[in-house]
Amino acid sequence: MPKLKTKSAAKKRFSFTGTGKLKRKHAYHSHILTKKTNKRKRNLAYFDIVDKANVAAVKDMLNK
């Protein structure tokens, strides 16, 4: 059976933490930033953990 390819889009958007959790970036932090508060922009800049409802789907895309 051939090797499974990783989905390129998922490879670019997700990574694993040291403990094996999936890390993702927040949306809404790329443009139209003038109307957003500094607090909101600051919180969007940090990484977040993928919700447990989506972990299986993301791992499937990454072939893990």
C-alpha cells in the first residue's frame, strides 16, 4: 500500500506542541485591523489549542 500524503493546507496551518496537542492560529488577524481594539488584536496574535471536537479530523489530515 502506498504512503498517505499529508494535506498541504493542514501542514501549513497546524503544528504539535511538546505534549502532543495540536496548535493553531486565530482567524481575523490579517487585515481590517484599524477597527479592532488593541486587546482583541493582542489576543488574536497568540496560538490556541485545537478544540477536541476537531482533533480527530485534523490528525487525519496530517496522517497522525
